[in-house]
Amino acid sequence: MKFVIPLLLVLGAVLSPWFVSLSADEGEWLPEQLHKLDWADLESRGLELSATDIWNGESGLLSAAVQINGCSSSFVSDTGLIVTNHHCGFGAINAASTVENNILRDGFVSKNNKEEIPAPGYRVSFVRKYEDVTELMHAAAENAGPDPAAQWAAVQSERRRLEKEAQGPDSSAIVVPYFEGREWRRIWRTVLSDVRLVYAPPRAVGEYGGETDNWMWPRHTGDFSFFRAYVAPDGSPASYSADNVPFQPEHFLKVSPEGVDEGDFVMILGYPGSTSRYLSSIAVAARESYYYPARYKVFDAVIKAYEEIGTRSPELELAVQSSIKSFANGFKNADGMVWGLARNKVVDRKTSEEREFRAWVAADASRTKRFGDVLDELLVLDLKEYERQQHDFVLSQIQYRSNAMRGYLRAAMSGREVVNETLEDMMGDYALVDERVLTVLFEMADTLPDSERIAGYDQWREAGGNLDTLGDLATALADEIQEQREFKNSMSGRRLTVGAKWIEAQELWRGKTFYPDANSTLRVSTATVKGYEPRDGVWHVPHTTVDGLIAKNQGGGDFEVPNEILQAVHADPELAETTVCFLADGDTTGGNSGSPVVDSKGRLVGLNFDRVFENVSGDFGWNSERSRNISVDMQYVLWLMRDIWPSPRLLKEMGVE
């Protein structure tokens, strides 16, 4: 059946074509693609900026968009002030909190620069310029000979060389593929490592609704926090020092004193993490049938372990909050993926799309010569991975989800002697996490189908292996892990050719300006503020208000409105009309958290922080009816900073006193 199921999907019934042509606001566009968009249409919708205003090749509005530890953010002053989501700053806020001074719970307002709190491990970066290095990367692969694994190794080596070449006191670069490696860019960046926490609302605001409301609408979350980037006195990037001074960016966003209305044009700027818009039906089926359900199960075990650890002391309860929040987000995301892929019949639609593509290729002799085999070649690769996905998932999770196993495997893979220790001796207070997650993974390994058994694991089990002999397991798995790595390298090498040709064919077939999948690089999405219909008979309006925030108040748990807000609204009932969050049909994904949402003039009006549950599976395809991103309205942010937890110095700095 493992062979039959995907082939049936490929040969399934013809359905209507799926996103063959781009809808108005589909696309996470590269800066270099902006001039190709329909500017007459964008201007008719209210946009007052030109393509070069947004990006002229080396600077523009996009220069104000900043990446911060896997999230997006933006400069909002000429002295390095940065605004992002509360959940993006959560780790720094949590790390700076103590049981006695719990700023995660109570919030934080710095009165001056000296009170701003260093955020170790936080980095901000922004783009300086792009360089096309496609020919160099393709030459590296071609010169490596016919072996796909060797080609992949050569490409990675050239990638590292180009990045190292760009490294300097004031610069760094990343080398990234676009269009499945058909094109490559070296992106020159400035990276700043002295980052300090400036302002954060109480957790009851920044995380209002908790996991209950996560990925849901209506939403009433004040998901924002402020940081500042510092540099050496000469303006160069530097690690933390009391002598450092605020960074002065070339561009920053002006904060709009106005809000946005339904129907208004907006843009989302930022660094979307990863989308998979051009996968085959087999690849999507693999994710729907096994990957996301298995991920859900593993994350559930991790979360429950951290929660139990947190009951042991107030200090541990505070210490585990960042880990719980991170895994809880992934847990609900996996649930949404399973639900959304099934509800939207993505596999069926992909199958239909492939049938339409085959017909298009067959209709022209030159296309048949160029692309006649490309879909079959892609499906063969996907099928090879599908047939071992359970084996590879469990083996990978054993390697990476357990901190103890990572240590054992480093020794085993390097040929060093591995000595068994107890989890308690290795992991201390956090031994329970490894215990719970490995128990789940071992249950999965025990029930793998015969064709996907993990040989080293089975041998270890037969010899009486248990949680006290994990070192022996690492030794037993070493050869199999090496084989897994070689398989992945070979597949990646084969995809260098097949993937690039597939994307070339897709671009010609779709016949529109074509955007690459997200890969954590700078992008622009256009959007309209609008509601949506999640199901028959239900219409969600595009704005929420403080009135709705208070209506959800339960006085504790996920829904606890701070007294300061309740008292302010009681004194002035008109404040209940303040907008808290808004919806737009922006094309976003993970990594867009904290993305600045700007209006037609390029002014900051909101901070993207989530998608609606019906759009969790949007990574596999944008849908005009259900693709909605959620942003906290800057009007709510400014009200809190002006009247509830005042910071007049920051309002003045942003020019919105």
C-alpha cells in the first residue's frame, strides 16, 4: 500500500485548476521583484510609494525592516529603537525576570537608556545589498562530477566560502537559494549584537488569550515589545559594552497617528521563514498523513514535561516559560496543519494541478522536449522520501529532540568511547523532558512498519536497552545515522537539478510574475484590510476592540485584563472603542511575526503576529477566501504607552506624543 497510495493520488480525478494564476495579494515578493508588480493596480488601491521608494537596490523603506532572532521587526526611530512582537521578545523578557522582579508577569518600562536591559543572545540584522552568485554556485555543482552527494557537498562548500569571504568587522553575508536553487544570491548584511530590552507590556497583555486564542480570530492580544540596538562609539557593530551608543539607522518607519479601516491597502515587510507552495501531491501527502500528526504527539510530551517541572519551584516555573511557549506554538501549528490540509483538500488539488500541468506540457513539442520528464523525476524523489518518512522522522527526533542523546551521539559519531550515565546526572532538573520525549519516540520506533525499522534501535531493544543505557543506543545508531545523512545529501544533490527545472516549468506554466518560496529572507506582501467567512453563516469583521477584550475577561488564566485597563475604560467608556487587532489578506508565514504592517504612505500601522486557524496550512497555498494575517494595531500600542504604562520618552522618540 505504501506504493499504491501516492500513485493513486497522482492519477486521481481531475478537479478545477488550483492557483494557476496569482490572486491580487498572493505572494511574498523579493525586493528585486517589486518593479515587476502591477503598479497601476497598487496605485489605484491607494499606494503612494514607488518601487524605488521601497527598494532601490541598496536602500529604501525596506531598510527599516529588521530580522531579530528568527522574527521580523523594524526600526522606529533614528536612535536604534526597534519594535517587534512580545512573543519574539519573550525569551529576553523571561531571561531578565526573577521571582522577586518578574517583568514577564508585570511588564517593563525603562525610564532612560541606562535602564535598558541587555538581551544576551539576541541579534538584529538588516540587508545592505544583494549580489547574484548563481553562476558560481552552478559551476560548483557542475565541477563536482556526476555524483549528487558530491554536487551537494560542493555547493555547500562554495556557499561557506562566499559567506566567509564577506565576513568583516562591519559586514557579513548569507548565501541563499531561490526557486529551488535555480538562482542564488549573496545577501550582504549588518549584524548588531548589542541588543537591549526597552519596553514590554505585562504578559496578560502581550499574551492575552494564551494558547486558547493562539492561531484564532477574534483576537485581542497586545503582542508587542521594544528593543534598542547599540554599537561602538565609532558606529561599528560591537558586543555589549557600557560605552556603546544607540545605533543610527539610515531608514526607520514613522508610526502613523491614525489607524486603518476596512478596505485600506497595507503592506507587510519582513522575513517569512518557510513556505512549500510548489511541492508535489506526494510530498504534501507525506506531511499530512504522518509528519504533522507525529510532530503533534512529540510536542505534546515535551510541553507536559516542562509543565510538570515548573510545579517544583517558583524558580523553575519561571525558567520553563520560554520553552513551553515555543513548543506550544508548534503544537497548535501541527494541529492546524493536519486540519487545514484535510479541510482544504490540498492533496487532491495538487493532484489536479499536476494533471493540468501534464496536459500543458503535452500540448507543445518544445515543452515536451524540455519538461516532459520533470514531474515524473520529482515524484520519484518524493516517493523515495515518502517510503522511509516514518523511519527518518523517528531517527531524526531521537537525535535532536533529546539533549542527552545529542551528547552521546557526538561521542559515538566521532569514535570516542561512550559511557552510560543516568538522565538525572546529565540533565539535572530537566531530565524529565528527555525521559518523556524518548518514551514517546521509543513507542513510535516499536510500531514502525517492517520496511522502515530502525535496525540499531531494534538491536538495542533486544539486548535489554532502556533509559539507563542511552549511550549504548547512540553506539548502535551511529552507522544508521551516517546512512541517513548520506541519503539526504544525495537527495539534496539530485534536487539541485530536478527542482530547478521544475520551478522553471512552473513559472512558464503559471504565466504570471512568479515568487519563490519563503526562506527567511527579506520580502514584501501586499494586502487589504478585510474580514472573512470561516464557515457557512459566520462572518468575521476585520477589527477587534478593547470592548471585546474586556468581554473575554475571566480574571485569570489566558484571559485576565489588567486592572489598569479596566479602570481607564471605567473612567472613560469611549476608550472601549480603541482598536486592538485587525485582519488583512496578507501572504505571511512563520518568521513574519513582528513584521511591520505599513499603510499606503509607508507609515507603521500594525505588527503582524499570527494567522487565522483556517490559514495555518497556507504554507502550502494561498487562498483568497481564508488567507488572513492578524496584526496588533499600533493605536492600541500607543494608547497603552501613553496612558496605561506610560513611556513619554519613547513616544517622543517616535514622534507620536
